[in-house]
Amino acid sequence: MSVLLGRPAVLPAVALAAAAGLLGAVALAQASVAPPEEEARRFVQQTIDDVMGILHDDGLSLEQKKEQVESLAYERFDFELICRFVLARNWSKMSEQQQRDFVAAFKKHLSATYRDTLDSYRDEKITIESSRPEARGDVTVMTVVRESSGDTRVDYRLRKTEAGWRGIDVIIEGVSLVQNFRAQAQEVISAEGPDALIQKLRNKQIQLDTGTKKG
């Protein structure tokens, strides 16, 4: 699933839309008493409901729905942490300005990608199947997106910080967003350097916004 150097693979739009909302920073009211897995599962369910509310609101135009989903993505992805994971050892090799530029470009590109998928939304359903604890106190919540053409497994890895639960990865049919971007980022940085990587992300975001297909 190449999303850095090309368009993402065709996936149920609701899976990607929900990813934008599921990776959130809003703490549950019951967080102080619920165990981590229960917190994470209830948090995911609540955010699925929030995303579905946007997608099923007949009073909103498609563009308004896209704007609200993008707003969720900006608000709720922990972009800096994900970018650190994506760049791995290359993060510390970048200047502070390059780090800021990469986070900004990555954020805009990913948000534009999610906006773009809503054109194909066809009332898919999401159900939470299970969850499991991970290292560092993380929790992975496993969901299934059900549609007429078949089911798609989408897992969300969450980490609780001082600001509340935040998403750190999305795994669609076994393909990790972080690992997928990391492989592509490493290839570009090794061949052309970090500034080229940042520019490629900017170019792809522009293409998604305008619908162009220039290389």
C-alpha cells in the first residue's frame, strides 16, 4: 500500500475516515477507573460513532463532511510521534527545521488522503472484534469493516499520554501505516536526502488537493 510515492490502495472509505477520528486525544470520563483495554475499546467505539455521525449527516455536503473528517485528523492524530516512528534513526539526523517541515508535510498529505477516500464511502459498518495489550502500556483495538464486497481488518494501536489516548499506528489488513511509510521514507532519504522527502510529500498533497497526477 504505497501512500507516500503514489495514491493509496483502494480500501473502504470508512476505514480510512475512521482512522482519522479513532486516533484521538479525548480522554474518557471513566478513564480513572477503567483498565487500559476497556478504556481503549470504549474510546474507539465512541469515536466510530462520532465519525459515523458526520458521514450520515444529510445536512452536510460531501465537501463539508470532508472538512470535518480532516479536522478530526488534524486534531486527533499524534503526528509528531508517528513521524518519529516513521523516520526512526533519521529523525535525530534532521535539523529542527527539517523535523518541523516533515511533520507539517506529513500531516497535510495524510489528511488530504483521508479526505480523498470519502468519495467512495458506501455506508460500510465497523465492529470492534477484540483488543490486546502491547508493550509500553499501548493497546491495539482490532476492528472489522464490513461491506458488500467483503470484510477488511483494521487495527488501531493507541498510547495513553498526559493528554489522553492518542493513536500511533493504523494496520490495514496486516499492513502498518508506520512501517509502510518508514520503508519509503528510508529509500528516499538514502537516495536524495530529507529535503527531497519533504518536497515529495508536499507534491503528493497538492496532487490530492487538485486531482492532478503529475509525477
